Amino acid sequence: MSNLGSKILLLLLGGVAFGCSITPGRQRYIIRTVIQEWKRLSPKDIKREIRNLNKSKLIKKVKESDKSFNILLTDKGKLKAINYYFQNLKIEQKEWDKKWRLVFFDVPEKLRKGRDALREKIKKLGFYELQKSVFIFPYECKKEIEFVIEYFGLSKCAHYAVLESIDDDSYVKKVFNLS
């Protein structure tokens, strides 16, 4: 699938997120973001890619009585969009607010594959491993980490915390090149 196809799936997934969002502020944010992204795409390219996505059964077009149509993600399309988002997930590193983000988990042995995959992903996102199942990061990343934890189905045994301070953080500051 092309980058444009992946982007269209993500934008449609944004529509799903809008439908699931319960706060007006979050809905406004989703609408603004989706509109900005759609405006960046060429109408000709969108039409071509929608045809391709429809053929691949990642979306379906539903004709309305007024001859317009809605584009809906299929379950296969939702899964593809979520996997694409997961693979390309990055954490924006804004100015450090002097707080530490901690991810810690105690995952049962029967879920070892999920635990190992979680460990690998948070390392790739830039977390530093303080202990075997305790990772630290200096920048805001709650929504990204909640997504990753949910992606692996580990929400009952993996947790995110924000700390004002940790004892003797000079070494960790060096790891992240912080003053």
C-alpha cells in the first residue's frame, strides 16, 4: 500500500476516533487535524487511492439517497491503519518540563511475547531501562504509551506515571543530554 493509502486510512481512523470521543475539546482537535491533513492531499490522488483501497477491501463506499457516498473503514482497514500508526509512532521531544515519565510493568510469564514486544517498542521510542521492567523518559508521552500498552493488550499489568523527581537523576539526565 502506498504512503497516501496509509495516510487516508489514518485520516478515516481519525473519524472513528471522533465518533468515540466524548469531550467537545477532543472532538474539535480531531476535526481540525483531519481537515488540515485532507487539505494537503491532491483530489486526483485521493480518488485514485480510494479506488485502490476499495479494491483491497480496506474501505467500503456506501451510497446515500442524495447520490453522495460515505467512505467507511472495514475491520481489515481499521487493523491496517492501527498497525501503520503503531509502526510509525514517534514521541515529540519538546522542551523538558523537569518531570520524568515512567513505564513499569509486571507481566505474567504466559504473556511473555507481549511483554518482550512492549519492552522492545518502548526502547525504540527512546525510553531508558532503569530496571528490567521499569523505563524512564523525560518528555510527555501519555497518549503514545497508552496506545502501545493497549496495542499489546497489557493494560492490566503495564502502567504509566509522571514523577516530579527521582533521587540522584544526574546519570539519567546524562543519558538524555539534559542539564
